[in-house]
Amino acid sequence: MLTSIALKKPEVYESKKIQLTSPILHIGSSVSRLNPFEYVQTSKKVYLPNQEALAKALHKKGGRYLNDYIQAISDRQDIDNLLKDAFGEQWWSTTDANGELIFSKNAISQKLTDDRITDLRPMIRNGMGQLYIPGSSIKGAIRTAIAYYLLKHGGRYNVSKNQKVSEIEKKLRSRLGELGNKHKQKSADDDLFMDTLFSEYTLVYQNKRYNGSSQNTDFLRVLSVSDCAPLIEGKINTKKGQSIPINLPIVAEVIVSSRFPDYLAKYRASLYVEMVRNIQTTFTLTLDTEMLSWFQHKQGMKLPFHNLDELIQICQEFSQEQWDYEHDYWNDIKNNPRAAGKNLDFNYIRQFYEPEDCPFSMRLGWGSGMTGTTVGLLFDDELRADIRDTCGLKAPQFEAPKSRRTVVNPNSEIKFVPGWIKLKNL
């Protein structure tokens, strides 16, 4: 059995500590949106309180504090003055019966918009309530990059003929009808190519051949990605001696935009999202090089990497493909200063995508969209649009993806693109 292999295998690893940096990033939590009782906003900050402790503290104050709080939230009114009356000018420093802060320092974000926030989308936190980037999110992005790389360079790695991009496109066209079923959407890529690329292996150890479940024969078993160190707010000094904030939690307005047929930008919606600016953190990549040598593909496909540097290069190549596509998209879009009351001026975004060579290693998390989370850029443009129209929101006669998400700065300028990260060996 495969379990016996695990007991005997020698520990031969390549491990690298990686520094991860990003201009701005959001990784969603298990709760996609918070209701108005789950956060408190002022003109400058957004607080995620311990709700139970806050209710108990207001009740303990007596009078109508608790009832007024409930009514104010229901009416979407500002409760800053109510909290000042109950707990004083520095109400955010109020503690519960155990001396714990009701408004934890790990749950306070800078508010970068003058708008009243509704339907706040929180970022993921660890068990200590700290913002962080899960290793599973990074590994998921790596898996997509590998799949893209193998399909693009199928001849180089002996990818089977029925896994050629043209063959996958044929199968997708024939199965478009059934992809309207949400359940079948989730497993479609596994059936079409992911299982073949990652799991159709046998393990050869000490000249013995072992078969097992797809979970055991998935060759990415060899790769371990740790969670990132918590995103603790702080400051660092640049080479020029400037002090800049890092890991700054913010709540910002995110503009969802698309385009009209003449490429004039079209405003679709504003979202209010908890994000982190100027991320600087670390995580560890560990490759079990001994186990990697055991994997032999049943159809003779070659492994696409043998060390971590080659793996990171695969991610870089996928990033370049996304970068080129985004560059072309934003060069085609025309600014629209009168889009439903919004000034859709994307000059900063075009400047961001000006360099020919992608300066980032990967695109991660929310906002990376269809191009970052699938191998869709390999497919014919029309087919990709048909897949979008079948599986998501229909936009006939438009490219896929049609919409984009960009982040507004405190000066109401569309300034940032979420999700791009750099990886550096330490």
C-alpha cells in the first residue's frame, strides 16, 4: 500500500523561504459578505467588533443603549455618537468582562472611501483573528499555472493527443449544454484534462509499482506550501530612508466595470472590500524531490519541473500571459467621465500595465478572474465567451471576461489592480 511507502521514504527535500509582496490583495473568507451588525464604520475606519461582547457591554450600560444600537443598525445610521455616549470618546478601546478588547486591533481597517459602506466583503483571517494568505490559495494558483504550461507545451512534455488544446476545445463545445448544471461545472476541468495531467500516475519505489486513489497519485503531493506569516501592520524604511506602511488593512471601493460595443467604459457596480495594501510577508515552499522521482505517468507524460526554481518559472510564464492580455484590454478601453455618476478614468491602470515584461510572479485571489483561475486563455476567444455565457453571467457578442475590478484610492481615483504578487527567494 502507499502508506508503507510513506513510512520508508527517505527525507530528501528542497525547501525555500519565499518573500511575498503585493501592492494590494484580497483573499475571501468563508463569509462572503457581512451584515450591518457585524461591523462599525466611522468616517476614517471600519471596525469588526466581537458582536456578542458589544451587545453585552451595551446592555450592561443600561437605558436604551442596546435597543438604540439595534435600531440604528437596522436603519443604516451612523452609531459613532451612540458609542461615544456609552463608552466615551475612545469607545474602540472598550474591553469586555475578561479585559479583552471588544474592537480587536486585528480587526480595524482604514476606510478609503467617503461612501457609506454596505455589504462589506471581509478578508480571510486565521484562528487568531489575524489577516493572512493561506498556503492553499498559493498552491491552487500554482496548480492552474502548471496545467496551463503543460497544455501550452504539450509536445515538449509528451502530453497525450487527446489532451491537446484543440481536442479539449472540441470536447468543451460538445458539452456546453451540460455545463449549465452547476454541479457539473465544478468537475468539468477534472474530467477534461486536470485528472490526466496531475493524477494519472503510478508510483515506482524500489522497483515496485504502486497504484492508488487519485489523491495518492496526484504528483503535486510532492509540493508543500505553508500559510504566509500573518499580515501584521507595520512600517519599513526604503533605501532612500523613507518610512512606508506595510500590511495596511483597508476597506476600499472596488469599481466593477465593463464596456459598451464602442469600447467606451461602462460602470456596473461598486463593491466595498476589505483588502491589504503594501503586503510584505513570507511563506515556505517545500519540494519532496525523492518522492517526485517515483511518479511515472501512465501515458508517458514528462514532469514539467524538477526543482523549485523551475516551478516558479512556470508561474512566471503564466503571469506573463495574463499580463499581456490585460495590457491589451486596458489599451482598448476608452475612459468614460460620465458613467452613471462615476468618472471611469483608467489612465493609472494603463500606466500599471505599460511594462512589456510582467514584473510579478503570480496573480492570486479575488479579482484575478477567469484568466487567472482557469486555463481559458489557451482557448479560442469565441469558445471562452460561450463558456462564460453558459456558466456565468451572459454577455453575448462580448469577449470573456468582459468585466474588470479596480480599486479606488482616497482621492476617488481608480488607482489599483488587485491580486498581483511578487515572489523572491530569501
